[in-house]
Amino acid sequence: MGSDPSRRVVVVGAGLAGLAVAGALRRLDVDATVLERSDNPVSVGGIIGVSAKAAAALERIGLGDVVEQSCIPVQRLEYVDWKARHLTYMPISEVAARLGTRSFIALRADVHRALVQGIGPGVVRVGSTVAGFDEDDAGVDVRLEHGGAERAAILLGCDGRSSAVRAQLHGDRPLYAGYCAWRAVTPIDPVPLPPGVGRQVLGRGRTFGMFGLTDGRIYWWASALTAEGRTDSAEGRKHDVTQAFAGAPPLVQSALEATDESLILRNDVSDQPYLDRWGTRRVTLLGDAAHATTPNTGEGGSHALIDGVVVAEALAPVADRFDDAATVEAALRSYEEVRIPETADVVKRAREIGKFLHIDNPVMAKVRDLVFYKATPKRIWEKRAAVYFEANR
């Protein structure tokens, strides 16, 4: 591969989307450089869902072994009320078997590490903060915060929810969902759930979930209504989440007690406003920069991976014509035409589920638990589970 700027793609951000597209492009013999602002990018965030479509995308860029080595097939997600009484469950593995597919969970760090190894050395340039870009018919100059610029034929913004590329393109900002979230992966003895089985506790204005992992570990997540921008208290995150979930079932208390303070992550939950077009002539967005979603469907990581492979496959056939602005624009818009409706549906569903899970009114919370969960027939839950597979096939 050469370093001719007229044939090069610059990727901003070394998250899942950025690494996936860089790996896919290089596998398709397209020159790619990833600019990452961190000096030592390490993926955080606990687990991600890996849909069958995302798993197939990883296979297409030569990372199919990640699925077999790092991913755990999802079995079911059980729902209980604040007193730990069983309400219902989503029969994920049953529906997957009927449809001839599977859905997985995986540690984000494992997938991130595999993507880094898959693209090889010299592709990711750390400590490179992008300040903006200047686009012309022949290419894009990607301006760096500390001076200088990188010339490329195409710019792909994969720089997350607070994307500098998106800010220049659209000038908007993420929308706060009304609640904050804590999460962690922790060892626990005894392990309360087998690998791939999840359980979610429904409360008023708050919810707590857990998935069993391998090697004596669990992943848990918790979210509660709160004002935007609140920070950790002086007592720390473990104290804060424990206080927020005081009175929750023993499953919650045992998980929190087993978790070291240093393992707990916290963030305000947000998603991105809908756009009917992500980019311009030679620029587009991927992953959270394009369609950040609340975590309520567990599909954000999958769609970041899919973005990377789909845009690479759109660009590879025209790699010898990157000098032609119309050809590049057609390829990028074809990627957007596929991905915008698919990801918009995920953002919308996740937002609606999040509002439902965080109902604070005591009467409405009771109706939610007893009518929309406990009294809903299994066949309806099967249809709800099928939505995840059908949206990703």
C-alpha cells in the first residue's frame, strides 16, 4: 500500500467503528490511517451485543475467530419486579434457533483488542486530536489541534458522541435521555447467573440488569433518573449507585458489594438527533458519531462494527477513482442510504424502551410491571425478541 494522499482514507477515532473500517479497508487493499486523540486508547464500556449481522461482518474482515473465542451466545433475559418477583422473560435463544441464527454478548475490550491486532502496526496514530477539516473537489485536509494537517481523499468521522467531525458538519449535540448509568464487569462468588443469561430488575425511575459471563464474572448495569451533568459525590461511585438502589433485591446488593470502586464506570445517557444525511461530498460519519443510541437494546456496538464494514465495501470498488468527487460521493451516499434507516430504528426503539423502563409514577410503574410484562403472552415476547434478529439480518 502506498501513501498517496489522493488514494488514502483518514479515519478519526480508534473506537469500534474506526478500527472496523480501517481493518476492512486494508483487507480490501485500500490505504487507511486512523487518527486517535488518546495517547493510549483502551476500550471501556463493559459488554456489547454482537448480532448475527455484526458477527458476519467481522468474518468478512477476517475476524471470525473473535466470535468463537470471545463471544457468548445470549440465552434469555428475565424480568423481575422490585421485590424480585418473576414477571416474564424474553426467549432469545428459542427465537434464534427458530430463525437459524444467534445473538451474542462480548467484552468490548476483547473485540477492541482483536480489531487493533487485525489491522497491524503503523495504522493508528495516537495523540492526534482533530480540530476540523477543509474539503475541496480533490480531497480533504484534516486539521490537527496542535498544528499541521493530513491530506486524504476521504474523511470518516468515527470520533464518538462528542464528534468534532459531526460538530463541523451539523453543529448539533447529543440529547440527554434523563438518566445516568453505572456499569461494571466484576468477579463474583458464587456466580448468580450462567453465561448468556440476563436478569433485569424493574423499579420506579431506575432499573438494574445483569448478565452472566464466563470465568466467574458478571456484567451489571444500572440507571436512574437524575439531572444532567451531575458528578460523582465525595463518597464515590460505589456509594452513589448503592444509595440509588437502596432497597433493591439481594441480587442487586450482592453485585454491588462484590464490585471494586475502580471497576465502576458512570456516564450521563444520551443519543444523537436524527439526520437524513450524515456527510458531504468526501466526508461521512460512523458509529456513535452518526447514531449514538441509549443502551436499552444493546445494539450500539453491533451497528458500529456493521458501519465500518459496509462503508469499506462501498468504497473498495471505486478505490482507483478516489480522484473523482462524484464517484466518491455516490459511494458514501450509498452507504448512508443503507445505514441511516437501519440505525434510526435502533435509536428510536432504544429511546422508547428507556422511557418505559424509567417510569417514576407509582401507578404507571405498577401497570408496566403487571400488564406490559407479567400479563403479556409468551408469543408476544417471541415477536419482540424476533425484532432484534430481523432488524439485523
